[in-house]
Amino acid sequence: MKKISTASKLYLITQFLGVLILLIAQTPYFVTLNNLFTDLLQGQIQTHKEIVIVGIDDASLKQLGAWPWDRELFATAIQNLQQANPNVIGIDVLFLEPRKGDDNLKQVVNNGSTQVVLANKFVSGEIQDTVIQSKNVSTGYVNVVPDIDGKIRNTTFAVEANSNNKLTNTEYSFAMQILSEYYKASPSVAN
């Protein structure tokens, strides 16, 4: 019987330990620990003072009623925001089906001078777009995948859309569209 050399034993043990460490590192405990360290090293990111976020919270739902809200409410909100003369307005709400009030919402967006970015979503490689189409509307997808703890640490800014298994165009994320409208530039993503 042939004896295994010490160098071969050391090599096999090293390979085994490497695979074991890789497997352990993928367990939820270590993924959570890695996310914690990532958050600590990243620190707090200060929001630009010119950015205003108007959120839909429990108080809003209590005051305005259950979801979905009437499109007239969004039209009024956009009119009010346009009075502040913002560079761009982003509405992270999906308007995928026609509803009462769509015509008024389109009219408000068309009559304003502010570009409005509306949300769409990516499903099975195809974009499900908003029913609110206008010269002052651009869209961006809002699909994101949260980490195991519910936080979003990574996202994509562009994806290739397809039709009949052919790549047809690049679709940009909601955040990328807002950024491009803010800077009045075409969106682009370096590979």
C-alpha cells in the first residue's frame, strides 16, 4: 500500500477546510454577521439637502383611507409639488391598470413643466409599464431584492428588456431615471 506524503495530506486538509469555510460562510448566521459589518463599515449616508421624500405611512393611510388611493389625489399632490418648482418629481407607485382619474393625472403632468418619473416593474424579462403616458413622463423599474434582514444593500441600475426572446432595449431603474432627469442627462451605466 502506497503511503500518502505529508505535502499531499496538507494539500487535502487545506482544500477540505477551504470548502468547509465557504459553506459555513453562506449560512444565514454568517450572512447576517457579514451584513452587520458591511453596515458598520459603510456608516450613515447623508441625504442631499435638496432631496425631499414624501412618504406614505400609517398616518397617511389613516387620514386618506385604504389603498389604492384615487388618482385625483396623486394629481393634486403633483400640482402642489410643481408649485415648489422641483427639478424632478418621482412617484414610486405602480399605475399599471386604467382607473378613474387617469385623464386628470395625465393632464396635470402634461401641463406642468417638471419631469415626472413613474414606477414600472420588470416581470419575466418584460416591462409592465405605467398607463400614465405623457411627454413629461419617464419611467424606471422598482424591482429590488432585499437581503435576509429586509434591507436593500445592492441593486441594479439597468437591465436588458426582451420581447420574443430578443433583447430589445435597456431599461433603467427608478433611481437612475430620477438621477438622469435631475441632471438633465441621458442615463447610462458603465459595464
